[in-house]
Amino acid sequence: MTEDRTPATADNPEGAGTEEESVEQPIKGRKNGLYGEVSDELAESMKSGWADTELRGLAPIEQASRTAARRAALSAAFPGQRLVIPAGNLRTRANDTEYSFRAASEYVHLTGDQSEDAVLVLEPRAEGGHDQALYLLPRSNRENGEFWLDGQGELWVGRRNSLTEAAQLLGLPTRDVRKVAEELAAADASVPTRIVRGYDATLEAAVTSTEEGDEELRVFLSGLRVVKDDWEIGQLRAACTATVNGFTDVVRELSQAVATSERWIEGTFWRRARVEGNDVGYGSIAAAGPHATTLHWVRNDGEVRPGELLLLDAGVETTTLYTADVTRTLPISGTFSPLQRKIYDAVYEAQEAGIAAVKPGARFRDFHDAAQRVLAEHLLAWGLLDASLYDVEKVLELGLQRRWTLHGTGHMLGLDVHDCAHARRESYVEALLEPGVCLTVEPGLYFQQDDLTVPQEYRGIGVRIEDDILVTADGNENLSAALPRTADAVEAWMASLSG
Ligand SMILES: [Mn+2]
């Protein structure tokens, strides 16, 4: 695919491949709540006296050639069909406040852009292939007052890229998104259309598509993300590095968490995520004591007590929206008790067995099976499973260890923490691993506080160890290896940070 990068000139002020003529739009919020009616004199004053801030000759973003290759693969997979990939809309929290926006992963993967309300459209060409266009909200019009009177005006929300700037940065022709619903509605109805559903109800209403066809598009785009390219791997490395920094921050501030609550831990990690990345990639699990046995403990409002364990499952999402997903279980006092260490060591051994099973040609399930076997062996050795009734093969066949291992041992990782979740079974769960796949290995043991089948001293202990593992040509690489993992290394690391 070639992109027209004609720069803006006096004769061609917007550059080629964009449409940025002014669109007359009704102005929302003409009456400003605080200041009342706007005088004609003020409205006139606000129209002029603003400098030209257009940026010229911008270089494409780093990943522009990668996003172009993905769009080419998409185009080849759906010849003769119209494809609509929305970024998604803001969601109202209350009145005129919104939840923070995070663009749809499908859209980000294909464009590198993160704008709300935007949409990528691939329109089939008669001669084959597709015309590609990215529909975005242009810069605010100053003549009609949109700039300062509209809720999405740049005076309120900050400067946007112009359509020309965005075209240069993203390597895609750009158009005004306020025309897209109309253009789609007017488009040739005989062309089969597919849209990624669940992000933009307005666009879904503007096109005619089938549920089955849309699902095929979603499945294809999910499968397109299974193998990461080297730029994506670099992003995942950066996410892991920032995440290691976040865990270090938490250990440094453990005494303040003891003085307050799990929220101090959540907040400490989040500060690092916001400073080094976009955000956390999912709600941090800061689970002290028995909360560690609740798999998705995100209330994080409990006490942090010395003598107990802290299970911290957290990941920084980069500014490009790739996330890490790492768990460490730490002794809050800095030292494991003998029982805590025994359980921790079993989980560590299971994780080591799991990581060793991650290599090209292995089945996705192999690392899960390897880790479960180690955990089942320990549960039998500890007498929690009756060795006079079952051997390890029978335990695994019946899944009896799952009372305490609870969850699968890992998942794909990328733009989403549970990446590629819609991919076909043949390209995920039933697939053979290949270089460039990134996944988590995260076995755990969890003894609920009210579990009468285990000795009292086990109850309320939960341990999980989770790392982000890249499949390489000859095995794997632990991208989060900079965080200590063995019980001894964890204690030494915590001691080194407590001074
Ligand atoms: Mn995970």
C-alpha cells in the first residue's frame, strides 16, 4: 500500500489525501453554565487573534510500517468487503464527566492511533485491494465558535492533531469523522460490510452487516495479534521494565501501606504506571493476608499486616497501550515464615516447570499441564490429597488439585492483558507455540480461610508467581526476570530496599 504524503503547500493547504474543510455544526453548550449568554462582541473577539500552530513535515510514528502491514493482511483476508474498525466512544460517568478513554485494541493495532470516536474504514476497490481512510475529529473551528463553546472544543480538551498532521504521523489518508455515518449510509449497499461490534453504537446503526460476518472479522483481528513483531516485543519489554519499577516502589513504601491499607499499594503502583506509561493495564490486585485467596481482589481496602503475605498482581500499560502482567507474593515483614516459604517454594517449582515447557513447537497447554503436575505432587506430599486413594495421574485426571490451584496457568499478553481472547482455538488454545508469542506463566495455590479440608495454619494463605514469557527461536525469554522470584532472592531484595 502506498500513502500520499504530499506536504501542505499554498496551493494545497491541507496536503493530499485529507479533507479538512469547515463543517457547519450546531454548537453544543452555547450557553456557558458559569458565565451565561455570550455577547456578540465576545463571540467576535474569540474568532481571531490566534496564531497558526499547524505542524509541518511530521515524521511517521515508529510503528507506521507495522500497522500498514497489518492492514494489508486484513485487506487480503476480506477481498471485496467493506471493513469498519471503530476506536470507541467516551462513556459518561455523570452529567458532563466521562470515564477516561482507552481506544479499542483492534483499532490501535491497525492504526497506532488512540483517538476517541475515530474509525478506520477499508473500502474495496473494483480492481482489488481496498482504499483505506482514517476518520478523525479535526481541529476545532474558530470561526463558528466550536473551539471554545463546544464540549469537545480544543479550548476544553486540548489541542488535537489536524487531519493533515495525523495523516503524516499515521501514514494513512484522513477524513472528518463527523461525515462518516453519512458516508457509510450512502455507500454502495451491495458491498458486504463488516464492523467490529461493541465499541460504537452509532456506527453499528449506520451499517448493514450480519452478526456472523462481524464475528469473523473480530476473530481474524484477534488472531492477527498472536505473534508479536519486534516493535511490539520492544513495547512489552518496556511495560515489564516500568512494572518492575512499580513493584520496587511498592516494597519501598510497605511501611506506609501497613500504616494505612492496601490502597497505598494500589496508589503507589498506579503513580508509576501513570508516570512511565499510560495507565495500569488492568485493575491492580493488592491483596494482603487472606485477600490473596480471592482471585480478583481489586477492592484493595484491607489492612496490611506484618507476618502475612502480600499478593500484588499488577502491570504497567505503555503509552502505546501494551501491558505487562506480573505477580509477586511478598512477606510483608520481609521474611517468609516456614509454612509460607514451603507453599511459596512449591509454586515457584511449578512456575519453573511451566516456563521450561514454553518453547517453539510446544502446545499452548503444555506449560499449564507441567505446572499443575508439580502442584498436585506437593498437595499429595503434604497430605492435603489422600495419597492412599490417588496417585498424581489420577489427581490430574480428576482435576482434584484445582480446589487449591483454581485457575489456568496463563494466557496471551499484548495490547490486552488477556490478549487474543477471540482468536480461533486452532490459533490459541490448540496451537503450537511459535517465536513471537508472548504469554504469562502464573501458577498459584490458594487456601481459603473457611476451607475445613486443610490444616488451620494453611487457611488464608494465597501465593501466585507470574511472569511474562516470550517464545524465542530456541526456547523462551522471561521479560520480567528483573524482579526476584526465589524466596531467598525476594527476601534479599526486600532487605536491600528497606534501608
Ligand atoms: Mn495474568
